[in-house]
Amino acid sequence: MSVRSDSVLQQTEACQYIDSIHQQLCDTIYDSLDKICGRRSPPTDEWLKDFWTTEMTAAFNRKEYYYKKWRKAHGLNALRLWVAHQEAQAKLRQLILKRRRETWRCFCDQMSQGNYSKAIAKFSRIRKNRTIKPTFSHIEGPQRAADVMAQHLQRTFAGDLRSHFTESTPSISHNEPFDTDTCPFTIETVNDAIAHLPRRKAPGVDHLTIETILPITDRLTPILVYLFQLCWRWSYTPLSWRETSVRLA
């Protein structure tokens, strides 16, 4: 019984370590892009502020709370938390549908009274947002603009101005369930996979695209190989990778 508990503990620590490395990698890329390209807060529509109520916010936070607890739970405790998460999600969905009906009735009442100002303003914003607004262009065309930006990012992420700072990371047990000699991930295979990724595709839940990582493959690939080898050893992948796989299926 104690051997099984130790095994579960090692598996839990390894999964937490993999999630930590993955999050640190994404945060580093995000922070570098924010410092170089700038950061803009996403706009929030006024109608969304009016639509979202305090009760709905509490239901959403409760759903997220149970989900995070379920992710780290084991055995029957995980089943109990999953049921609580499903109940909270159903409650949130019920509140959203109720709020939709209320706002629709309010909109119909405004239209019947001849109050068209908000509707016209909303249609104008929708039409304005559909207009393409390129943020970077070149006199020789879009392809030349993409090449110039790629060269700029490659020089930026070359690492010449990188501060010599090493962050200590927690070590995990060396009793991996799989031998690293049989791991299929190497520098060559990862570079080849990156080179064959499709261009101009919508980003996943991590908001990263091939155009973001291609200029920094020289420094990024060794980190990815280390992360992939950890995933291979412990048969575990970060949650965002699995969400992306489901969406692409």
C-alpha cells in the first residue's frame, strides 16, 4: 500500500513540475512580446458589463473553483468534485439563459417605444470592427511586410541582450517510468516538426502561433525537447495541449 502511495506522489509531483515548466515557458514568451511589441488591454463591450450579473459571476467562480480542485484530486474525491463542477456549470448555464431572455424582452420593449439609438450604435460598431486594420504594412506588399517583421523578431530574440539570470527549478525523482533512450523527441525531430507547421493559422488556447516561435527556434528547441521528454517519461501533457487537440479533431 505504501509503494502505491509513493508512486502516486511521484506522479503528482512530476505532473506539477511539467505544468510549472510549461507555464514558465509561455510566460517568458508573453513577457518578451509585451516588452517588445507592447501590450494592449482587450476592449470590453458595455453591453457585456450590463449583461453579466453578480449572481452569474459568483456561479462562474464556483464552477472554476471546483474544476481546479478536481484537476488535483484522486479517487472518489475526484468524482465528488467533478459532480459539484457539473452542477455549478449547469447552474451557470441556467442563469445565462435566464439573463438572455430578460435582455431580449428589454430590447423588444425599447424597440416598441421607438428607442433606436443603442441599436444603431451597436450596428455601427459591428460594421466598424469588420473592417480590416493592418497594424504593419510595407510598400512592397504584405509578403515583404511579413519578411521584414520575421527578420526583426529574429534579431530581437537572438539573445544578445539577454540578462545572465538562471532561475532555480525544483528537481524531481529520477525514477521515471519510461527510459529516455527510447524517447523519440530530439533536436532534429522538433526542428523538423516546427518547420512543417502550417502558417497563418489561428492560435490555440496558449495564443502562440508558428510565426511567434519560428524566429527563436535556436533557443526554444532545447527547452521544448526537455519538456517533451518529461511528458514522455511520465505519460502526461499540459492541459492546454489536450484542449487544443480536442478542438482540432
